[in-house]
Amino acid sequence: MHRNHPASFSRMAAPLSKEEYERRSVFCTAMKTMEKSEFVEIARILKKHNVAVSENRSGLFFDLATISQEIFDEIIKFKDFVNKNTRELEKRDKLLAQSKGSATKN
């Protein structure tokens, strides 16, 4: 699992509203717990839009403050998709476990 701080976040890099700065800051913090597969997809999104990305053994590095709103929104849309699928899989696993438990009782 990838646990390194993957994105730089410099307030001086781009003129963001206070709300947008906070939104990106929260996302930057959330990136610390993402899986490697999620970083691979984020890198693909960034490279598709020709965003400068540096990769090494420590992780993926890019300046979150300088990417366009459109690109950031695309990354958020991907992360929302992952979160939704994770919740659905957890729900499914719970239902399967419950049905197996009731099947063994009968």
C-alpha cells in the first residue's frame, strides 16, 4: 500500500479561492491512504492532460494547486467512483457473510 505524501500543495502556486484551496487540501490529505491502483489511475489522468508528474520509488508527485479545475474535478470524479464501489463491495460482502451465517444455522 502506498502511504507517502504524494502531492505537493503550495498556496503560492496558483490563485485559488479559499474554498477551493481547502477542497484540494482535504483531497491531498486523503491521498495518503489511497491504494497503488488509485495512484496509477490518477497518474493516467494527469498524463492525459499533460500535467508534469514526477514518479520515483517514493511515489507520485505533482503540484495539486496548479492543475486546472477541470482536471481536479476529473480526479475527484474518479475518487468518488472508487469510494462508491468500495461501499457497494463492503455492503455485498456483509450480505454474503450474513447469508452464510443464516445458512449454517438451518
